Amino acid sequence: EGRGRVSEPLEPPVDVFHEAEEVMIVAEVPGVELADLELRVQDDVLAVSTRPAARRSYRKEIKLGCRVDKDSLKASCRNGILEVHLRRATD
């Protein structure tokens, strides 16, 4: 038993940086590219997960602690380091 089963997704280590105008999230996701990742923002939570075809499996929900403009999401992934920038929401 257990052979051929997909392993449970790993929770990548994450740092959240609060700047005056934006929130920056840095996560360690070795073994995957930006194209392997799905990023979703709902309320003040960023959900990071890998697509089914990715070689490694990650899943993490990151509480941002403030409202953000989900349309402002910009992400890059280099050498296993995912960097996400989100502008703070203005009322």
C-alpha cells in the first residue's frame, strides 16, 4: 500500500512583508516553476497551490492581515523562490 499514491502537499516556508503600498510574499517552492503554480486571492488570504501536473506538490493559505487589490497580483518564481506582490486595497 502507498505505492503510486500522490504524497500530501508540502506547506512551503513563507515570509510576508508589509510595505506602505503593498504586501510582498516570499515562499520557498523548490522544484516548480511559476507555470506549475496557482495563486488565488480571496479577502485577505493568498492561496498558493501546485497544478496536478507539477513534479512537486505544495499548498499553503497565507493570511495577509490587510485587504489587497487582487487584480494587482504580480508573481515571479526563480530558483525555487516564489515572490508575489499585491497592492494594498484603498477604499
